[in-house]
Amino acid sequence: INWMGAAVGRSYDVERAASPTGPWTVVGRDISDGVNEWNPETMVLFRDDYRQLQLGHTYYYRVTAKNESGRSAPSNVISVQHSEENQPPVVTLEP
């Protein structure tokens, strides 16, 4: 999944669920995009462990930004259908 970082976000948590309303599980904690000369074409901030996912199932993801003042509201939810083994998933943005 990809997201645009928040201007004052120090780190991010990525959550996954089996339904668009949860319950949510943190699958990426304290992810930082504070890297000099970041290149999204060759560098990865977060990659889910697909060994934990079941083929044919749809999973839902959201991101929260964090800093010294607290945590943001969750981002919009995206769905990813895990459809083929060893293939990139199909990502669909919810309206």
C-alpha cells in the first residue's frame, strides 16, 4: 500500500482487518518516512507479510500518523484482494 505522509507526522502505524469496519490489527508499527533522498520506486516503507494472508480473501488497510502531540484519525480504508500466489495484489480504493 502507498500513502502520502502527513506534514507533521513523525511515524505511522498500518492496520489490517478482514472487514472494512474492523476489528483492526496493527501490522506495521512506528514506520518512518524520514529518509533522506527517499525513492519510492526502489525503497519500501511497509510490506505486509503475505504468508499470514489467505488466497482469495480481501483485506482492508488504514494508516494513522503519530507525533509528540498524539495520533491522527485513521486514513481512508483501502481494500486489497489477495488473489494470486507470488503476484502483486490488486488494490482498490474505497469511495
